[in-house]
Amino acid sequence: MITSIAGDAHPVLVDYALQAPRHGTAFIVVGDTKSPAVFSLAGCDFYSIDRQEGLPFELARSLPKRHYARKNLGYLVAIQSGVDVIIETDDDNLPREEFWAERTRSKPARLVDAVGWVNVYRYFSQQNIWPRGFALERLLDPTPECHAPRFLDCPIQQGLADENPDVDAIYRLTAPLPINFENSPAVALGAGSICPFNSQNTTWFREAFPLLYLPSYCSFRMTDIWRSFVAQRICWGLGWPILFHGSTVWQERNAHDLMADFRAELVGYENNLKIMESLVQLEISANPAQIGDSLLSCYEALIRLSLVEKSELSLLQAWLDDLRSISG
């Protein structure tokens, strides 16, 4: 699944549209107001704004336009179709052959169970590189040791991206790219271990689908990062490690104004550490049936920090209502 305002001749979209049917995979693209009026690409199920507004979801009537969180409607479409796995990426990430391999929840991984911030990129690179959303105050923290690989049940799995990986504007303004990660064994972060993950090469299994929700009333550059903090906190209570594996895509990054990215990420630089300190204080249920209540508690905490607008709660409630309607 991809959110994009590109046309149907975009080479990355064409690549996915060609390969998805060959691998028995549905390919959904969610557009926005800047999408072309005509979009026709075999192998791609495109959702224009008009088509989105015709969806039978409460969220479709209230979700803001011109925001990456329009992707929430694509998630609902996929969930309603009955899939057990959702893979999301972006329109500047090109898939390697490994990207199309079968996805399994249980995978061999090195567990990290240290409490605190863990820069996962250090397990895949010798360079001083960190993921977008990592707390800058913790960049010099030592890297915890991993346990020996063993099979772990991980309903959320983050893949890395080579050449132009997901790093913040500070890194892009001060350090060299491209970079390719090492082919190292997967790493899984257990309860108390913190590292942001993104929406650029991420696998979600059915039980974790409620955690897909992207917030709308926050910085565009933070929506998937703050989602990952919320998801990670809830996963601790459920006993689900977050898995990070090597690159199965490479990125040919779309044009960006790095100073504009910096300004959009500033609220994260200043508050990512504070967010996790706040989420850690919450009581989170160990019952998967209570994920909705846990999501509401986490977003109420972000609202108390004045980092997400109160209007987010009505969107989140619509998301939860739509999920209940889909599940019957």
C-alpha cells in the first residue's frame, strides 16, 4: 500500500503494479487532492478523493485532506477485504526481490531487552547514522547487547531501506549519503526498548491492524513516527516485540526542501524524548481486545502535551468504530 499524488506513469508505481499481481498481492494506492484527475494503471487499485469519500467508513467523512494520514482509508479498505497482512511503503522506495517473499509473524531475531532508547541502525551499520524520530538526547547512549537469535512472534516488522534511508533532516544536512546497510540478522526490541519505526517498508499482521492508525492533527513529518511510539508502548503491554530487518527496498528519494523538513521535524526534536516519558507512565492492558482503549489513552497523553490537537480523538474514535463495523 502506498499514498501518492504521482501519476500513473510514475516508475515506482509502475514497478509495484507489474510485480504485485505476479506475487498474488493486491496493490492499493491512496491519492489526495493533488492527484491527477485521470489515473489508470493495470495491477493498481487507485483510490481518488472522490472514491475515498464514497467509502462506507465513518472516517471517510471527517479525515482531513492534503495529509499523509489519508492512508488510513487505504488500511480500512485492505482490512475489509479480509487480508491477514498489510505491507506499506512509499512511492520512492523500489522493491528488491526479497520484498516479495512470504511474510511470517514468527521470525528468527536477536532480542534486545534493555530499557531505554536503542538506535537499531547501529546493528546494521558501522556509520554514525540514526533513524528519523530518534531522541537526539540519546544519540550517544551505548548500544545494548543482543541475545542469540531465536524465533519470536512479531506482529509489526520494520524493514530498512538502502541508499537513501529514513533519517532526519539533521543527518541529511550534516552527513554523507548514500549508504547501504549490512546484511545482519534481524533485531527485535522487547518491552522497554525504544526506537522509532516508519511507514516506508513496514509489515503489519492482522492482530496489530488497529495500531496502523496515523494521526492527522500533527506535523506531517511526525505522523508515522508518533504512531510508532504509540504502537510500541501498546506492544510492550501485549508482549509483542517490534522486529527490524535488513533492507528489502532501496530509496530514490523524491525532491525535498531539507530546511522545510527540519522545521517540520523540530517539534519532534524537542519532544520525542518527552513523548516516550509520558507514554511509559500509562497503564496499558495486556488484553488485545483492549487495544482501542489503549490507543485512546495514548493519544489523550499526546493531547495533554499539546502535541496533537484534541480533534484527533474524534478521528481515532471513527477509526475504531469502522474497525468494529468491519469485524461485525
